Amino acid sequence: MRLSALLALLLLAAPAGAREAMPKDFVYLRAVAPAIAQEIRYATSDNFTARPLPGYEAPECLLRRDVAEALAKVAQDLAAQHLALKTYDCYRPQRASRAMWRWSQSGERGGDKRFYPNVPKSELFARGYIASRSRHSAGTAVDLTLIAQAAPPAAPFDPHAHYAPCTAPADKRAPDNSLDMGTGFDCLDAKSYTRSGAASPEQRRARATLKAAMSARGFRNYFREWWHYEFGAPRGYYDFPIRSPSTSP
């Protein structure tokens, strides 16, 4: 029997709890850096698919331990500037990435056009805004922004409200307590490119502050998304669901 087939059989034979357990080298970010705020968007309907994504059973940020520890150092560095971090997405189950891809390829209407006001849905994958596999699934990528230290939480998202597109001025978009980065998180638009000339000088400074702090601790930015950073190399891609600490196996 080929090794790949044997491994597949062993995986299927393993108890479901073992297949869905969080790997030992993963941690809950709040256990390592409790001061980092979390607003896990894919556990809600406030994302481009307009529905929670599969595998997000709890709004928790999970990361590989070395990534979480590096992120904690970034937060410590930013505290001297009276700034803090807020995460939007961390580890992402592969089933969620597959759901994003299927959604982008579906000819059906649906989703939230606020997040892609200038790009046809059918072109989001080809233009690099959506991937069929992501380093988020390796626990080595994080989507995040800057907030003022001790900033109050953002107002609750109202799924029935008519918010402006992600490219609109910050006070017209869905509520967020972050610094104004020029677009909202997950804005699938050229204005989200980290070095976009469409951003104002103040917005560019905010993006540069985030990038400098992250780069100083070994994180690399994805040029199309001012919010996306990666650390280290993947050791594997995972599909276990995100659960609250009290319910994890």
C-alpha cells in the first residue's frame, strides 16, 4: 500500500475528537497576550460572504505558539506609543478557505458588496483577493489593525443597517474602533494595498506604524492587504474547528 493511502486510512481510523483537536503547538492568543483585542469577523456575518464561515464555532484567535509570542512582543512595543493591536482573523480552518473559494466561484448572487464595491465577485479569486488555501490555516498568519490604548469597543454591527462601502470614509463604514487605515478590514480593493497612493498622509502613517512594528518582530506583510501579516514557515495546514477553551478536546 502506498504511504499516502496508508496515512489517509490512519486518519480516518482515528477518533473524531483526535482529528479535530487543536495541535499541541497552538495556543489561544488571549492566554499569551490578553491585552490584544479580538474581533473575529468570520465568526459573524460581518464579512464578504455575509454569513459565519464553517469551522468558526467561537470568536477566538488561535495561533502557533511562536507566532503568538512574537505578536505579544509587538503589542509590548506599541504600548510605548499608547497604541494596541486588534485581531480580525488568526488561524482559519481549511474548510473556511474552501467555503470562501466556492463562494467566489458561485454564479449565485449573495455576499456583502460593501467589501468589494469595485471588483466583480467572479474576479476576486483571479485578482488574488481570495485564495483556496491560506497560511492562516497553518496558524502563521494574522489579520490585524491598530487601536488606541484602552479604546472602548466598537458599536455592535447591525446586519440590517445600510453601511457605506469599505472604501468610504471611516465614519460612514460599519463601526470599528481602529485607527483610520483608509479602508475597512477585508476591503477587496486596490485602496487596501499597503502602499496605495489613494490613502491620505495620516492613513499612510497609520499603515506604516503597523508595518514597522510588525516587521521589527519578524512579520511580513502581504502587499495587497494592509492588515495581513505572516510569521515563519508553515509546518502543516489544519482543519480543526475553532472552539472556546472550555469546549476544546
